Amino acid sequence: MAIIIALIPALAWGSIGLISGKLGGNAYQQTLGMTFGALIFGIGTYLFTQPVLDTKVWVLGILSGLFWSVGQSQQFQAMKYIGVSLTVPMSTGMQLVANTLAGALLFAEWKTGKMVILGLLALVFLITGAILTSRKEKTGEPGIVNFGGGLRALIISTVGYAGYTIIVKAGALGASAVVLPQAVGMVIGALLFSIGHQAFAKATGKNVITGLVWGLGNVFMLVSMAQVGLAISYSLSQMGIVISTFGSIFLLGERKTQKEMVWITCGSVLIIAGGVVLGLMK
């Protein structure tokens, strides 16, 4: 059951890039609309569960949300530069390294030699799979708008996403309690980043749907983190790369060569294999 819960964020988060891509808007409109949706979800969660919100939960929750806003806004920015099918695999690999190592080294979640071996094997599968799915064939056709800008955005995004999860884990914050403060921090961060970028538009309202989907994945991610640890839960949540990569090709119309499709398929198989290995650890 714990593994099933850990896979729900993969389904939800793997769909975010596809949903936002269909709804439209620039990176700032998408991020702001998404945070509004997350806030609505957070309020609903609070009213339903009635958790105790003390000063620690509010401070750390808002800080976690601010880090998330950095991660998500920069990921949307990277999508504009290099596309969804390239952004998501690269972002996944970078996040996996940061969060898996944080779980293993900072929080000592790998307690036995077997867990270390399986954890490292799974990490190799996941990162190799992410690299394969993001591999590009040189065709001479224009496709990537700005690879350098996309890479810089991804590095900043990874720092933001790592801070978002590590703060919650380090503070031992409850899943139902932290959702609302976290959403408040997300909105604050998104508003700050959106200054001067015409963030309030029709597309912003549409992307509230994206935030509701993200909120669902976030709750199950936090529950899973408490059950199986940061290293395993976050790695399993990133298996949504398979959904976002193939979805961007077949639903958003991102073009791939025959070789690239082979690489993507092989990479997806490795990512699934990595998830299976992580499942064996619990």
C-alpha cells in the first residue's frame, strides 16, 4: 500500500507539464495559476482534516512553498527554452540526485548494506533512463530555442525543488498540516516572481486546474515521505517522467526522430526498473 501511495504523485505530477501545455500561458502565468489551485486545495485539506497549525508549521511550510515556487517557475521557464520532452527528463535526473542523496546522507534512510546497494542501483537506472529520454539526435532542424538558458533554469529549479522537500523532512511536518502553509508560501513566491511579467491573464485562471492536480500529488507525496522516507518516495514520484515524455510527443506534438523514440523507450524501461528496485527496498 505504501508503494501505491508513493506512485500517485507520479501520475499527478507527470501530467502537469501536459495540462499546463494545453492550457497555455507563459511561465509566470502558469506558475501563478498553479499556486492559486494549490491554495484552494490546501484550504480544502485544512477544512477537511482540521490539523494543528503552530508557528513552526507556518514558518517552515511557507519557506518550503517559497522554495517550490523557485523550482516550478524555473522549470516552466526551461520548458519554454528546450521543450517539455527534454526539460522533464533532465529535471528529473537532477532532482533525483539531490533528493535521493539528501535522504540517504542527511537523514540516514539507507540503514543496511542491502538498502545502499539497491538504492544506488535504482538511482543508476533512474538517472540513466532520464539521460536516455532526454537524448537528442543532431538533425540540423531548429528545435531547442536556448539550451544554455534552459540548463541554467534547470539548475536553479533543482535547488528550489530540493529545498521544498528537505525542509518538510527536516522539520518532521505532518502532511495534512503543512499543505496550507506551503500553498501560502507558493503563492507569495509566485507573486514575487511574476512582478513585471503580465502574470494576471486568462491563462492564469485556467492553470488553477494544474494546481489542483499538483495539490493531489503533493499530499500523497508528503504521506509517502513519512512512510518510506524521502529517498524512496521522491524517486518513485519522479516516475511520472514516462507520462510527461510520451504525452508531450503524442498530445503536445513535440517531434522526435526514430532514434530518439528508441532512446526514449529504453529510458522509460530503465525508469520503471528503477521504480521496481525501490519498491523492493520497502
